[in-house]
Amino acid sequence: MKDFLSLVGHVWGCRMNLKRKFAHFVYSNAVCITPQAAFLFLFHLETAG
């Protein structure tokens, strides 16, 4: 039973770690992409309007 609990804890810890890595990845990409997307959007508005 104790081994099972430690296994569950290990898997849970790995999942939380993956979530944290994924969130960091998304955040760092958003920081890079958002200014470019905003610029392209404004540029599109200027040329379309």
C-alpha cells in the first residue's frame, strides 16, 4: 500500500511538473508572439482601412 501511494505521488508530481513546464512554455511564447501579432494586426488595419 505504501509503495502504491508513493507511486501515485510520483506520477502526480510528474504531472504537476509537466503542467508547470507547459505553462512556462506557453507564457514565454506568448511574450514573443503577442507583440508581433499586435503589430501585424495594426498593420492590417492600416492597410485595409
